[in-house]
Amino acid sequence: MRQAAFWDAPPDRPGLCARLLSPLGALLAAAMARRLARGGGRRVPVPVICVGDITVGGTGRAAVVQAVAMRLRARGLAPAILSRGRGGRLAGPVAVDPKVHGAGDVGDAPLLAAGFAPTWVARDRVAGARAICAAGAADCIVTEGGILDPALVRDVSVLVVDAARGFGNGRCWPAGPLRAPVAAAMARADMVLSVGDAATQAVFAGRWGGALTVPHLRGRLVPLQTGMDWRGARVLAFAGIGHPARFFATLRALGAAPVREVALSDHQPLTRALMARLLREAAESGAQPVTTEKDAVRLPAGLLRQVMVVPVRLELDNWGPFDAALDRCGIGGGAR
């Protein structure tokens, strides 16, 4: 979904469009409150760690899911990842097999997640969690999303937010970017993890720190060292993620010199016609095509060798609040 510019206005100065749409946003908030109040969630035999968000658009959630799975493994656990498979056609429950499935089958994020832990896709989270347990595939489950889904009982919930955008203007869609009020999310979260550099973290804390009623963790997405020297490299960058500008900024920070930056829609299919055009433009300008990991898994067969990929990983300042939450629930031993 495309972001509306007024969604990023300060909460105390939301602008005319947000004010006019606020009654519709209030209806969404009320409907979400009724849904959450029903309760009646189902518990499965293994602990469930939820990594979710409440904003429309990208927050860095996929990278957080990967990092959480690695942290659980460091505690001696064998996690599985459960996703609804946005962008894929399979309703599941189905175990993701990168040798068999493509992004059109299960979505791009699950394909990447499968490199970190056994990953399942299911539109119905309860059915997916039960399938994982029945298969004996894990001793704990990490859900990608679901902090506002009352169907599956969660043991630990991490609310992820993009530090640069925060909670936008603080309004619910369509008046703002939220799928639920911030206060409602706080009631369902054990901690907030904001993702961004030091400057955006400071802005986020200044604007939203007073609304956070749970521990606040800070993390950043850091490019993996692949041996590529990006300094002065002419690139044609394209990205179909929640916030393509964040990827373009990463490339510039590495020293690359983009000749063009192509912002695509989130999860946009990379058709052969689109890729032929982008590759032609890159060749004509003497630039190297480059994209994100999530986009790379959507490339048509045979084109990956023509496109460079910049992988990123989450680095966290302090895992302490997360480890403490696991300890309170008796989930695994201490991190090694």
C-alpha cells in the first residue's frame, strides 16, 4: 500500500486530510477494540513469540524475525517461523521449501526466513501453529505478525516500529498509518523495538517516548560485509519493499553512486518485462543493477546472476529485555 504523505505529519499537527478522515479511523479503532475484547485465543503446546507491527508499510519486521530466531537458537532452542505468506498464493499450512516454492507460492519474506529456521506459511495462524507442533518441527514458534490477532495466544510479543516514521501522525487508517491505536498496541506488547540509526532513534524517542509503557529496545539494519567495495560504484537501484528510500540511503551510505533509484510497490511482482526494462536502462547508463534480498527472491529465473544483492541484518543494542521476557515465561536457558 502506498503511503500518504500526510500520514507522516506530527501527531499534534496532523493536517486537514487527517482531520477529515479521523471519523473513519475512529471506526477502525473501535472495530479493532471489539475484536481484541472477544479474546478466546487458542494455546499450542510450545511457546509462541510474536514479532508484529501496527503500521501500514515496512518496519524492518522480517529482519527482526530472523534475528529473534537466531537469538532463540543461541538459547539452545529450535524455533520455527510462522508467516501468513503475504504475496504468495498458498493458504497453507505448508512447510516452506526453497527448492520447491517460489515467492509466488509462499511470499518473499518466508523464503528468506527459511534460511534461518524451518518456516511455515498459513493464513490461519492457529492452524499453522498446530501443524508445526504436529510435525515436531520446533520447540517454540516465532510468528511474523499477529500482535493484533487474538486467535493465537502469545507468550512474548515484540512490537516493531520504523524509528524514522514512528507511529506517523498517530491516527488509524485511513487518517493515518495505524491499524490500531498506539495505546491498544502497548496493552498487547511486552516490548517495543524501534529500527533505525542513532539520529532517527533520537527523533522517535523524543516524539513517542512518552507513549511507550513497555521496555524500549533499539536496533539498526546493517549491511553484511560481502567483500564488495561500493565506493563510487554506479548502480541502478530498485526496491519493492515497504520503504524503498531506506534501501537507497543504505547504498549511498556505502559510497555507491546511484544513477537511478526505482521505488516499486511493496511486494511488487518483478515481471520479465519490468526487469528487461531495468536491465536495459542499467546497461545504457553503465550501471550495475542492485536490489534487496526480499526483491531478489522475486526475480524471474535466470536473472539473479545479473543483479547484485545487498543483504542486511539487525543489530540490537541490548537483548536484555527480550531475554528477561523469555526467562519470565521459562523459555529456554540463557544465551550462550
